[in-house]
Amino acid sequence: MFEFQWPLIFILAPLPLLVRWLSKPQNQNTAAALRVPFFAQLRSLSSEHNGPQSSGSYLNILLFSLVWLSLLAGAARPTWIGDPVAMPTTGRDLMLAVDISGSMNQEDMIIKGQGLPRIAVVKAVVNEFVRQREGDKLGLILFGSNPYIQSPLSFDLHTLNTLMNEAQVGFAGKQTAIGDAIGFAIKRLRQRPENSRVLILLTDGADTASTLKPLKAAEIAAAEKIKIYTIGVGATEMKIPGIFGSNLGARTVNPSADLDEDTLQTIATKTGGEYFRARNPAELQSAYDAIAALEPVEQEQEMLRPERSLLHWPLLCAGSLMLILALSRNWPFGSGKSSEVSS
């Protein structure tokens, strides 16, 4: 569909006629200050040659009028508006809170018999999870002794993955501030649509550094309609080799003894989320797969009508008409030869 964005500008169409009318010379009854005896003869000869109004004069008027109308058409912003196109519905606003305290370097995540640091496995699983959330707006909070926003809510999933990969254990301190991390997420999510606020919190320990206690933070999150999914990561058993790496004196320890599962479970329950236990990479992957299975919130679908400016066409038309005028011998500012009067 074609339309002018500023159609009222065509009110200026009669402006040249108005200017011409207002600039007509006034009749003067005073006698001429200079008499030219042969002026009447010259005027009669010119009239015989050109007639009362030459055809060239009419052509000039027509061309000038078309130039003026073309410029007005350009100023009125001609636009082609396409058919309505449905924009993809947006999904959830997901904030990821990942623990990068000192214990996340614990090498108890076994893959093919080899123990890998928890943070390395978490990065791999989180990156895969993020790639599956096309259409969601994701943000990233990293926390240790203090939380900080590594990436605000954004559709730029590639950048979020890059920032996650660059996270370093201990960068935010060696302790764990679960409650403050939840508080940070609440500030970022409370302004988002009510039915799309989700926080996924991953930790391997207990709160040891928060100003805001985790359960109090959970109460505030519940009041703000923010659903929290908690993930406790870390193996329950790990063998410590004996002297010189032999079985002599070897022992089995629980590397996740500090994990506060009760608090994580309560946080999830209070906010309508769920708690997941990830003792190994497979369980961690299953936890994120379960969260990834959440159906995106069907928000009101937005319709977009693509617009394409057609400004170049009236400008091209005006330029072409000006070129015709310039090349015409009737162009008043041109270098055409004046009529010769034969004697």
C-alpha cells in the first residue's frame, strides 16, 4: 500500500501562484521618467515574432509546476507499506546465576574416568543450554563473595556464552553469596513481564557471605512472581589417593559436604521452581534439559508492517525535469541566442 507520511504538505502547492500574484507590478499613473521613441516599434516587432504568449513559455510553466509538485511529493515522505508480518513471540526472561567461588575448581566431575573441574563442566553445559534458548532474553550473574552482572538481559546469546567462557574461578571472591545473587536477579527481573521471570541458580556450597539471607531473598522473589530453579552441583564421593598415589592410605571423601541442599530446595519451593541435584556431568545436563523443556510464555503477538521509502522517485523526477529545463532553449537563465530583428 502506498501513502504519504506528511500529506498536509501539499497545502503548499499553490504557493508559486500566490507569490506570482503578490509580485505583480502595481499600476502607476505617474509619467515615465525616460522616453524611448522607438520602444513601441520594438514591442510590436517582438509581438509579431513571439505572439501574445509563446508556446515555449507555456512549456516552461508546465515544467516548473511539475518540478514544484515533485519536490512537494518528496517532502511528503512517500512510503510503500507492505503487508502485516507477524513477529516471533518472545519467550521467558531468564537470568542465570552461576557460582564461581573457589570450590568450583574442585575436580570431581568425572568424564571417561578423568576428573574435571566443576566450572569447566558447568561452562560446557550452560553454553549448550543457552544455544537452545533462541527467543528468550537471557542475562548472566556471576557470584562468589559478591555478585555482579556479567551480562544484562539480552537476546545476544553469543556474547553471553563468550562471557561465560571467560569467567574465572575466584574472580568474585572465594566465598559464596547466594542471597545477594538472588537479590541482584530480583532487581533485573522485577520490571519484566510478570509471567516470564525465571532465575536459574547454580552453586556447589552454602551461603557464607550474603547481606541478604537466601530464604529472605526467596520470599521477595516469590512476592515479585519470580520463579527460581536451583541446581546443586558436585559429586558425593571422591577418592583421595594414598602415599605416592598408591591405594595405601587412600580414602573416600564427600566433596559436596558444604552444599546446603535444604536451603536450595526451600528456595525453589517458595518460588514455584524446582531443585536439581547434579552429582556428575550427566545429571547436570539432565537438569538443564529439564529447564530447557519449559514452554515459552505466549505473549501477545506483535504485527509489523515493513516500510520502504520512495523518496528517491520524486527527487529523480524533479532532477530530470530540471535537466530538461536547463537543456531547453527557453530556459530563462540559459545561453540561448536572442531573437534578431531584421531591418
